Amino acid sequence: MKKRNYNPLLWGATLTLIVFVVTAFAAPETTYATIEHISLGVRNYFGHAYLYLGLGSVLFLLVLALSPLGKKRLGSTNDRPEHSFWSWIAMLYSAGMGAGILLRAVQEPVYMYQNPPFEARTDAQTLALEFTFYQWGITAWAFYGLFALVIGYVLFIDKAPVRLSESLALGTRNPWFKNGIDILTILTTIFGLIAAVGLGAAQISGGLEHLYQTELPSGFMMGSTTVLVVLAFISAWQGLEKGIKLISKINIILTLGIWVYVFFNTAMSQTLSHFLTATLHYLIDFIPMSLAWDSFNPGIDFLTDWTFYYWAFWLAWAPFTGIFIARISRGRTLRQLLLGVLLVPSIGTFVWFSTFGGHAFELIESWGTYSGEFDNVFNSIFVFFEHLPASSFLNIITLIVLVGFLVTSLDSAIFVLSMFSDGGKLVPQKKHRLFWAMIIWVATLALLGLSEVRPEGNVLVSVQKILIITSLPFAFLMIPMGYIFVKRLRKK
């Protein structure tokens, strides 16, 4: 490895992580209060700007995809897609959203049903699903798609290295600016992974504790984290074809299996009705919801806790996810890339929430009263399965899928970080994959251990809130990035 290729990124990211861990240990309450204050400030001052940015990203990508420019191919004219359509969808969905749909499958639609964001123009169940679609749908994938579009163009048409700074440097050769962008991307990716692994380990623990009605030992989350990182490292070590793609396919097959089983063991016609009705209202109300306009405004408190939080979270994940989507998209036209990223995962997510949320609504109605059975985000899906045949089998498969999705988020991130540190190579050396796997493992264990030793600091919550803060620079860069991209695209 040449020093100039990796030292600024490795040392900058590693030292920043060390400083954060040491600071959080020395003053957990102060650290948490500071992060909470700044993250709230970002949402309060820039939250509405995030809404406009999200809507603008959707409209920009749709116009570009449907325009003649959408025929441009990522690669040479004769290139064909490197991966089949379904393999491509499996990998991008596993990396970009996977485990979240298990975490929120029941809890979020039920919360929206019990706490409507605004006055329903239809029944409360449709509104609950419509707003859940809004927060998990096209806008989230538009953030991912915009970064994938620009990075894929730089990667396969300009033949530049896989470095976000090559796409966002806006013509500057200033090494401090370029390295700063790359270090920020690395840190955002690592903190995002720590948050994802922490939430995933908590859901695994919550599921097992609910199933066996016993409290797991305090070291269980650290042990499960170690297993997840080891599995992810093995997958990243094997590479895209033998590791990441294979696990992603297994994830999607098992997830589809869970959905099919639930669908055929619930009111199928009701599920289809929920899906069609909520999707129609989502499309009709998309623009006013995206602007929180007039009667579609849930209020600043609701927006801050939900939509602003989600938009910042998706935006923080967008650079890493965009790089990964770009990496697996060689040979596709811009139209195929953009419409595939925007529509296919969104429709799949809508069907998923319609199935789980719709049946949860029916259960609540049959009970006649609701006592918070689905309020716990970590075990709500396991409570849901208790009301279906073969619940034990479903629980086991769900835990396997949860592990699989977490592994594919980790292995794709390890692969992307390795490309960064190995001079932007499409196939990074394996020693880089080992390095980043070790960094992620040590950082996650350190923060998990800190959250147990110093629980007063809410360390894992702090890590999630950091993503809101780190999303802000990327938000500022997106508009000039899109503008310069279109100028370059029209010249070629």
C-alpha cells in the first residue's frame, strides 16, 4: 500500500473514532447532551430544507430517467449489466434498507394508526400505511439514487477512482477538502454501522428474551456483534460474487418466504386492498406530504421525531449506499439504474408493510382495545407471529434473516471502505477488508461496552444522533453535485 493512498483516510478516521470513544467514556452525559443539542438543532433549522431536498431529488431523478439522457450507459456502449436484475435488486436492498423492515414491520404502522400524523382524508388504517410508505419509500431511495448516479458516472464513464471526493470535489484539487469529504464519509459509514449493529443486536436479544421469557446475560450483545462482524468479514473476503451477492440472494428468498407465509395466513383480499388504497393515496398526496403543506403538516414535534429524523438518517447512509449501488451497476443505463432504485424496492416495501401492518390492524380491532402489544420496536414482530400458525418456525427464520441483513450491510460497507483506502480500486486488496472489519468490530464493542459501563450517556442513541449531524454537509453538497453532473452529462 502506498502511503499517499491511504494514510490521510486511515489515520484521520481512526483518530477521530478514538477521540469520540475516549470523550464519551470520560464525560458520557455531556457528550450525549451535546450530540442531542446539535442533532435537534440540525432538525429544527434544516428539517424543512431536508423535505424540499427530498422532493427535489425525486423529481430530478424521474425527469433525468425519462429524458433522452437516461439512455446513457454506465460503461461503454457495448457493456451489459454485470449482475442480473434480481441479483442487483437483492444486493442494493440488503445494503440499503434490509434489517429496518424487520424492525419496523409492525411497530411503525401501528404507531401511525394510534397516533395519526394529521387528520385522515380516508380511514385511519390507510393513513397509517400511507405515511409509513412515505417515510420508507421513494424519497429514501432518491437520496441513495442521486449518489449512485453521480458516483457511477465518475466510476464507469470518467474512469476515476472510487472516492466520493472525486464526485463531490466540485472541480477543486485541494487535498484537505477532498480528504475531508472522504474521512467524513468513512466516519458516517462506521457510525451508521455501529447504530445498525447495535439496533440489530438489540432486536435479536429482544426476540430471544420474548421467546424464552428470560433475560439474556449482559455480554450477549457483544458476543452476537462479534459473530456478525466475523460473518461479514468472511463474506467481504470472498468478494461480490461468492460472498455479498450470495448472502443477499438468500436474504431476499427467506424474506419473500416470510411474506408469502404471512400473506396466505391472513386476509389476502384485505391486504391487497390496503396496499392498493394506501399506494394510491401516497401518490396523490406525495407532493403536499413532502412539503408538509397546509393540512398535511403533522406539526414540528412529529416531524422532528419522525420525518426529519428519517430524512437525515437516509441522507447520512446515502454516500456509502450510493457508492455500493454504483459499484454493482456497471452496464446499466441511467434510466435502468434510476427507475430500478426508485420503484422496485419501494413497491416491495409497500407490500411488506401492507401485509404486516394490515393484519396488525385487524388484530387490534378484534381485541377491542389496544394495550401497547406492538409498541416495543425490538420484539413487536415476534409478538405479531404469536397470532399465526407455526410461530416458532417464523421466529427462527426471522432471526436468520435479521442476521443475514445485518451481515450484508456490514460486508458491503467493509467492501466500500476498502475501496476507499486502497486507492479507489474496484476490487480492493483483502488486507484492507481485514483492517476495516477489525476497526468496525473494535469500535462497536467499545461503544457497546461503554453503554453498559456508563448507561447514563445513552451511547448507542448518541451514535444514531451523530448520523443526523453528519448528514448536513452531504445535504449542502447535493444541489451543486447534481447541477455539475448534468452539465458534464450534456457535454458528453
